[in-house]
Amino acid sequence: MMVSFTLNGSPATGRVERPVSLLDFLRDELEVTGSKSACEQGECGSCSVILDGVVVCSCLVMAADVEGSSVTTVEGLESEETLNAVQRAMHETGAVQCGFCTPGIVVAATDLFSHNPSPTTVEIKEALAGNICRCTGYGAIIRAFETLAEESA
Ligand code: FES
Ligand code: FES
């Protein structure tokens, strides 16, 4: 079957031959590889995308179910080919970590700041609760977003 939806603001169509996750559909069929495949069990957040306005783990969504929906991946978060505020904050404060956890963190934080431009530390931590780093930690990331929240206050 063919699946048509809006991907990062543009029409997208791909063939789904078998039951496949949105994550694999994005990466393997559409070659949009910013969302990363790690646990594939909804535990780590590296595959996070915004589906119809809600952050979801794309490894837990079936590709066939996004027919007619709007999906935003990390590739769709830049603003006119420049870093968005979340990306800029991470870059400027040295909070960019590895290529597995960072895309999901950028997606979750961009969603948070789009709804709440000046979140508290608790709200930042809650928004990132589904994004797991296996190796370094969260201190730099939290500080980056606290700084961004202060700038936005
Ligand atoms: S790969 Fe989807 S939550 Fe880990
Ligand atoms: S998982 Fe990316 S830095 Fe730890």
C-alpha cells in the first residue's frame, strides 16, 4: 500500500510492503535518517518525532497509521536553514552530545519551547524524561535549556 502524509511541511508518499514502524519507514523507505534507531522499544527517545502536534516514539508507530497525518522530524526543525532556538542554545553552550540521543532531545525540547517559551527546570526535565543518554549525562543539556528559558522570560 502507498502511504501519503505531510513530512516536514511537504507532501510525502512511500510504499509500505509489510508491517513496518514509522521509524524504519522514514529511514529505509524515505531516506530521512535524522531519527535514530536504538532501543526500538519506546524506551530511549532517539527516534522521537512530532506526529500531529504530539511527540511520539516513531519506533512505536506503524507507518500505515500516518496516512493523512503531519510528521516533523529533526530535519524539519530548522528555521529557514538556520538553527532553531533550541539547536542554537545547545550549540552555543556545548550541550550537543552524540548522534543518537541529540536528535530526539532536539525534537522534544523544540516541542516544549513551542508551547512554553520559558519553562522551569522541572518542566524541562519532564519534557526530556523520555530521552535517555547512556553515557554522559544531562547536566549540559539542562543548563542549555535553562539559559534559553531565561532569555525567553
Ligand atoms: S528507538 Fe524508539 S524509543 Fe528507542
Ligand atoms: S546517548 Fe548520546 S551522549 Fe549519551
